[in-house]
Amino acid sequence: MLVVVLWLCAGSALAASAGAAIEVHGSADGKAPAWTISSTAPPGWTTDCCTYARAIGVNEVLYQGEWTGKPDRVMVLNVWPSKLPTLDAELQDDRKHYLQADPAGKVVAFPVKNPRMPCSGVLYSGSDHVDDPVVFCDPGAATGIRYSWSMTVSAVDPSRESLLDAFRQVVAHSRYANPAPTSSSAGKAH
């Protein structure tokens, strides 16, 4: 009996240490067909598509502990119909807006490898000593969308490097799929 209890506890501990699956859906929008973006959340992170994410106008948020409403240590997925001609153009447009808002800010490359699609990232280091890694991904012209993952973390956060590593893993594991439409999921983003 003790062996069974220990085995069940070990199984629960393994399940708790594994990251939660992320699956976010969007309906067709103009020329963009319905889509699904999936990844894996780091162990201990909460995923939310429908309460806090909707409240701030994004597709998904990942956070640790209780939701505070502050952007610090929150990973954000944002999906939109592609309008600019290239992934680089998306990145350059974002960089331009960032530097207009914080002319003293610094921008350096933030490399992330996603084996499924091109992704390009930057690390914004603000004059307020807050860093924002932002990675834009392009699942291909036929998808009609692009998406980004972003996060805010203090430049002096003692967990900064492990947070950035967790962020890289989420981006690297991101996948795009074009789901077959069903009557129950049409028109919903969850």
C-alpha cells in the first residue's frame, strides 16, 4: 500500500513539474484562415487566454503566482493579420515605436531558434531599467498572420536569466496550425 501511495505521489509530482500545454485559437479574419498557436508553459506558470488576456487585449498571458495586473514577469502572446510585407519590417516598425517612446533605450538582438518557422527577436533595455524581450514569428504567407511573444523583466531582477531562458523555451516550442473549422469553435478566440 505504501508503495502505491508513493508511486501516486511521484506521478503527481512529475505532472506538476511538467509545463502546461498552451493552445490558443483564432477565427478566420479577412484573408487569414482560422489558426491555432500552441506551446508549452514553463512548470509553475499559469496560462490564461480568456480572463486577463482579454482584459488587456492580447491572445494569451503566462504568469507565476497571482495575477497582479502589472506587466512584470508576464509572457504575452499577440496574434494579428499580417499587414507589413516581411518579418523584418514588423520588427523594424516595433523598434521605431519603442525608440520614439524611449529615445534613451537600447536595442540588441535576442536570438531564439524555432525549428518550425522564422522568428526574430530583440531585447529592449529601457532607460527605466526594465527589459522587454520581444520575438516576432512568421508561420508563412499562406497563414495570413504573424505573432509575437513578449515579456517585461527588471534589469536587476535576480531571476532575470532564468526568466529569459523560460521565455526562449516558450517561443522555441511555439507551433502554428490551421485547424479544421467546427461549428462550436467558429468565431471564438480562446
